[in-house]
Amino acid sequence: MGLRDREASVLSGYLGQPLYYPEGDRVGSFWDVYEKPVPPEELGRRIEAIATQTHQDLLLIWSRPLDVPLESLTVTPLATFKSKLIDSECFYLYRAQSQPVNSKR
């Protein structure tokens, strides 16, 4: 799962795997210049819906620190990769796990 589409699509190409782009609510290996910004709350709902549908942990590849509310998921930072030359070429990796039904945050 990648956010922002433009930056995450580079990793999709490198890995040879499509990613789910929550901004466009689609799976692909390229970015769409016509996609409009989505409020963080809506992104959170889309990500939580994917976690519920797949019943799997999610790898979140973000191009900025995570700023999306994910109330039904436990999010663990995994790694940060910062570019020395271009600020937009930074990646933040997170693992998002569904919380057990009787768990409290």
C-alpha cells in the first residue's frame, strides 16, 4: 500500500508488484496525475476497510510520516529511508495489524 501515489509508484516499479493506492482507491503500478487529494480521515477509512477485507497485516509505504488516523489498527514503524538529495524521495515503512475484537487501544 503506497501513499503518495507518485513517490510510491517508483517502488512498485522496482519491486515489479502493483500497490494499492488509497488516494485513488485503486491497485496499480503507476500514478495518476488527475487524482485529487483525499482528507486523512477518508484515507484512514479506506486503509481500515482493506485490512478488514484481507484479514492480513498491511505494509504501508508512505512518502511522509504517517498522519492518517487508523483507530482499528495497531501501527508499528519499521524503517525510514531519507534521501540526501531530494526531500520527496523519503520513505516511511509501517506495519498495520488488525486489533483483536476485544482489544482496547
